[in-house]
Amino acid sequence: MTNAWVVRAGRDGEHEQSNLDTSRATIAWNLGDLASATSREDVRKAMDAAYPDDSAGRLANHTGQVWAFRSAIKPGDIVLMPSKLKPGYIHLGKCTGPYTYDESEPDPGRRHQIPVAWKDEPVSKSVIKDDLLYSLNAIMTVFNPTRNSAGARLHALYERGSDPGSTGAPSSNTQPATSGTDLSATDVSDPELAPTLESIRDRIRTHLVENFPDHKLTRLVADILEVLGFRCEVSPPGPDGGVDIIAGRGPLGLDSPTLIVEVKSEPGAIDVKVLRGLHSAMTQHRADQGLLVAWGGVTKPAAREFLRDRTSFRIWDSEELLNRLFETYDRLPPSTRSRIPLKQAWVLDEDGQ
């Protein structure tokens, strides 16, 4: 039976790039080599010795996660690594072998390893439906999501790049990963969820997916740009020749900088052809600047090409569009705010202490 697993790469993503570069997933508990551990109790003894000041509950929780990483993730299982270096995206891969411990690794937080063949491109969270995305935001480092056909849907996400939803999920032979081990299902399968800043942000993201498709997203981008000081001419729905918005400063929208905007609401990554098309439109309209709003982000070749033109060109993916929405929300038209009913609240940033 194959399963899907979330394995985080550190609170701040400090192990993320290394994991991608070396085709592995890692956990940072300082426990020594666990290759000879044959039971959960073996891991608990190592945990007790390494962290004598931790509470019993914390030790039990961490033991479950480490034992799952050590013994429950099998070759062929899907592994998800939520990105901290590229917020709004998730790296997907497949486990290709068993647990190992690399004593020669100079960073002790990377010595516990499983080999993973990562896909070349991360997926945008915008392709994942709200119920599954919420489950993936559990704060544990290692866990096995199964709610709402999560296993089958994550396999579909890996294979096709999209989430079919709970009703459209294919039949699957997945089952809670604790089967066949001495783990309790409450340890690592579907941990209890609590609202986090990340989960709240993702809920707003999916609200925009559901309520601002296609041309409606273009109108929202125009509203944001107008708050930022532009006068916008929005193309009508339908073929637009690579130009969704023409914008400029001044009373007539003719003053510099003039701006050409292309809005792509597709959940998948946009390829380099779209960037080149926007460059052509900038030349045709003699615009000073270009903006590509790519809800699902851009491919790596497109990102590399963008770097050569970043003095006159910008890309907003879903994460950056959310930033701009929050920045301008209180000045947006009332009709727009009524369709995105946000309420501001101050919370203590525990991670910032």
C-alpha cells in the first residue's frame, strides 16, 4: 500500500534547498543513528536520553513522528515538502529507498535521511482545494494526511498537477500509513488542526480561486493597481492579444510609467512563451513596464528569463497578489471588498519571539 506524507524542512525552510539538491528528505532531531531501531520503544529511549527536560506529551509526539520517518515511509510513497523559501508552493516527490543515517553530513540537522526523487517544478497551492489544503497545514513535521480522500488526491496531484477534489478522487489502495507498524493512528495520521497564519492565508487564496475566475481576476488586479496610483483600461472578456490591462499615471493614464498587464488565472505554472508575448506587447504599445499576473506561478525557464528583465518587468503569483491585496484592501472599492469579506485581527507571532 502506498501513502502520502508531509515532511517539513525546518521552521524557516533551512533544509529545503539542500534536500532538493541532494534528492532526499530529512528531519533534524538529534538522536544519533536509528538504523538499528526495530520498535517505537527504541526511538522513545533515544528521545528520552537526548531531550531529558521535555514533557512526556512532547516526547511521545516527537517519538511518533521520528518512528514514522524511520519506518513507515516506504519506497513509492508520495512525499510533500511545503516550501518556506517559495511561499505558496509545495514540492512533490516519491520516496525511493529506506531510511539512512549519514554521520559524515556536516549539518547534524540533516543526518536522518530518506531518498526522494523530487519533481522539477513545485506546485502552487492554488491547484489544491480548500479541504485538502487545510489538512496539509497541520504543524507537525512528519504526518500522513488521509482525510477527504487525501491519499488518492495527492497521488493525482503528483501525477497530473491538479487536485480532483474529494468527490472526483480516483479509487485508491492507500490506507493510513500506521497499518502494519506499532504506531497509534493518532500519532501521525491526520493530526488535530488549529488555525495558523498560513492556513488563514490559504483560505483567502482558495476564496479568490472560487470567486474570481478568468476576467474577474483581471478586474481585481485593476482595482489594486488603481489604488496604487494607476489609471487602468481593462480589455473586455475574450481574446486580448496578450494585453489584459493598459495602465498609466496622470489624469488620463498617459503619464509614465506606462504599464502593460497580462493576467493568467490558470492554476498551473506559465511557460516562457507567455513572458515573451508580454515583451512583444510592451514593445508594440511602447510601454515602460510589464506585469505578468500568473496565479499558478511560472516555470523555472520562465523565471530564469524574467531575471534578465527584472528592471522593467514584474511577476505576481498568487502569493504576491495576496500581499498586494492585503496592502490595498482598505482602499479598494466597496463592491470589491464585499466580495472578499476580510476582517483584520492582531495576533501574537509566536515564531517571532
